Amino acid sequence: MQGVSDVIATKTSTRTGALCLTLLLISLWCGLPQAVAAKDFRVGFVDTQAVMEKSKAGKRSFATLQEHMDIRQKLIASDEEEIRILQGEFQNSKGLSEKDMQAKQGLFQRKVQEFQRRTQEFTQELAQKEQAMFIEYMGKIAKATQAVADRHGFTLVIEKGRKDRLPIVLYSRKGLDITNEVIKEFNKKFP
């Protein structure tokens, strides 16, 4: 049960967060017309996923990640095959004593539990590797994007998003997509 101080702290934190969000939205709303009206305000966009997939370093990282995943898949497939064999032996062991049946059943259950644990560990490991790669590459992409944006005088560069996920840019004039230039800059900065 929450104490009175916990409830007050939660309500205060919620109010403070709501107030900060409201102030941020108001400042954006008030400042956006001036920023857009400024004659040197230019917006571009970049597809960060494409930069990761098409850059030389990105291709190498994805290949390494795929190799890692393939090795894990082979281990899991081997475990699955071992479990199928044990299951077949267990189902075809009608002439065994009760003690031997229990031993086979125990072995089968342990193998299934090990398989589930290993599969979960591999899934978590892969997710951690993907997240670490994403964080590393987003920092590098930001540096390459900044160099391109500075060169072309962009005030703001936003993520394009993906049509199959969350499209952020719904329309743009030609020339605002700087993805290919960012890929070239990325390849120069991070070979």
C-alpha cells in the first residue's frame, strides 16, 4: 500500500511532467512559425535504416550479426533434433521398467528446459547486440548527417521513417532527402 508521501510524490511528478510537456509544446508552437518564416530555414530528411544497411561498415556489421545468429540457429536446430530423438525413444519404450521410464522422462524434460533456456538466452543476446549496434550507428549517423546538413545549410534534419512501420515524412520536395549523401559521408568518416 502506498503511503501518503508516495501518492503526493507521484502526483507532483506527474504534474511536473505534464507541465514540462505543455511548456515544450507551447514553445514549439510559438517558435515554429518564426523558424519556418525565416528565409534560411531548410529541412531535410534521412533514412537511417538505409544508411545502416547500405554503408560499408553497416554491411559488415549486419553480416557479422547474421553470422552470429546463424551459429546460434544451428545450435538450436541441433538441440531440437536431440529432443525429437529423445521423444521418439520415450514414446517407443513400452518394455522398460517404471524406473527406466521415469529416467527417460526426466532426461527429456531436462533437455526441453535446457532448450527453452538456451533459446531465451540467444534471443536476449541477439537483442542486446542489435541494440548496441543501433546505438553505435545512430551516433555515427548523426555525425555524418550533421556534416552533410552543415555543408548544405539545413536547419533541421529528421528521420524519414519507414512505410511499413511509422512513416514520419509523408511528403517532401525533391532534394530534401539527403540519405545518399549521408551514406557517402558515413563511408568517408567510418570506413
